[in-house]
Amino acid sequence: MSKVLAESHVDKSKIGFAMLGTTKSTNAIVERMDLDKVAYLRIGKPASVGIPPYMEWPADLKAAIDEKAAIISGGYEYDGRKIAELNRDEVDAFCANLKDKKTSIAIAGTFSPVNPAQELQVAQWIKEDLGNDVKITLSHQIGGIGMLERENASILNAALMTIGEQIVNGFESALAELGIKAQTFFSQNDGTLMTGEFTQRYPIFTIGYGPTNSIRGAYHLSGVKNALVLDVGGTTSDIGVLVNSFPRQSSLSSQVGGVETNFRMPDILSIGIGGGTVIHRNDDGFTVGPDSVGYEIVTKSKVFGRDVETASDNAARLNRAFHDQLEQVADISEKWADSVLVAINQTVADSLDQMKLKSGDIPLILTGGGSFFG
């Protein structure tokens, strides 16, 4: 931010809004680091006792999060009919073992998106037992109908509560140190923005911000409201869909850190083609990837004076990129480079077809550092 301010010469007093997209939540789950311990309560006895909480979780992620888990009486049928009454004694017994422990609480009831009354009641009882400042995640505010996926998403959200506070406080502190008095917002999975307070309550919604920012940016720069978006990076390319200027949301469950979840995520198809994708020569011609030099492209690829042939080298040979470094790829023939780009574009075209919902032509917007392939 300091560099942007210095180079742009913007008057700081005129900055009214500041937006941040962050991978901090994603990194914490993937690395199993800095996660809160979670006490989880499922409302669903006797209907759901056959499948325990943390079913099919990676062992290391469960170990990093799980403080205590229990199933108590209650829950609803799909039409809102009550399965069983709540039992306050079960909730009190659950809380009795948590009074001296710093944990976040996650609560999920069967079909609570249909009727959240029991989740809300249990949350109130927990606050009476543990205090109003206890951090509580309610599943009907996080995910969809599927019980196990919604349960998983709620537990992960509870595990990220401290991370959420760090994201918001860190960004606001950095702005204050720079003398910027701006209202802050944070990118979320559906392409919209969250306030700091909302981000602290629902940090799980920051996880899919990367592709959604690219898709929303594609709309902002092109003005095209309905299109396919191809975001080409160094290692992979992400394909998304703009619908009325916002990313199309996935109707399928998504894996986060090896755990199935069902909170809203963008509908994204990732393919193993990027600017750093390695081209392997062989007796039959060549194969494209799937390995990539990634961010090491400047120290390994031909166009930067090294010896690994990449997709970017072939694009450069056809004068699509790195125009001032063409001498570095002079040993690649134009015919060869053209055949490599044809193969890459065919793979991309096949993938784009997978994301279309109807036949016929649809606009394609290219973004990212490797968008010169198109």
C-alpha cells in the first residue's frame, strides 16, 4: 500500500473505501496452523447418531481443531416437523467441560435451514452457561441443506474465528498507520463485499475470493455481463462464468482442506495449463505439462535465458509476449511454436465447453499473466 501511495501520488484524504482479498483463511486450513479449537454440538439425536462428527476428515486437520464433539436430542425433518425436543441438561453437561477452555462453538441441527429455532435456542443456552462473549457459529447461517457438509463448513468457520479477527484488525491497523481513514470491506466467495464485522463472524466466506475477484474484475474491465472468464496463471488456469456480472455459484459440494462442505462457492474449473507449463519433447512430438515452473519462470524458462521450454516460450516465439526477448527463443521454430499453442488452445476450448450451459457462441474474457495464449 505504501508503494501504491508513493507511485500514484493519490491524496490520502480522498480515499473513502479500502477493499482486501486474502488467502489467510485458506492457508490456515491447508497448513493446519493458527486454527481455533472447536467444541461442536450436533442437534439430531436419535436420528443422526449413526454417523459421528468429523466423519472422513483428514486426521491431522481433526487433531488441529477438535476439542469436544457431542450429539444432543432434537432436530427437524425436511418439512420442518420436529424430530425430538431439546434437552437443556444435555447442553449444560456439554458446556460444563468448557468453562476453563478457550474454544469456539459450532452448532448444527438436522434441517436447520428449514427451521433454525433449535440452533438459536441452544446458542442462547450456551451463552447463559459460558458468557455472551463466546464465539458461536450456527450452521443455518453458513451452508445448505446437506447435514454433513453443512456441519463441516460450520466447524471450519468456528476454527477460523480468530483468523477472521486478525484479517480485519490487521488491515484496519495498516490503513491507520498510513493515515488512511477509509471504510473497509473484504472480498467474499460470491463476488460481493463484506464489512469487517461480517468477516469476523463468517471468515469461511473469504476462502474462494481469488477466482471471484478475477471474474468480477473481468466484468469491470470489459463491461460484458454474461461471459466465460479464463484466468491464466503460472501453473493453472481457472475458468468461471459471469451471470449478470457476478460469478456463477456452484451447486455441488466443495472440498476445503480435504473436507466436504456446502457453503456458497464460485463454479470454477481449474486446468493444468499456465504460463509456466513445461513442454516435453519426445519421439512423437511433445506433451504439454502437467508440471510447471510456476513462479520460477524467470529463473528457468528459455525466454529468460534458461533451458526449460515452457508455454510462454512458445507464445514469445510467435510474438505474443516478451517482445523484447525474442532472441532467447530463436531456437524454437515458428511451426513448432504454432503446434504447441494449437494443442494448448484445444485443451482450453474443450474445458470451456464443459462450463457452458447452452450451445452456441458466448463471449470469452481472458485475464491473468498468461492470457496472451488466447
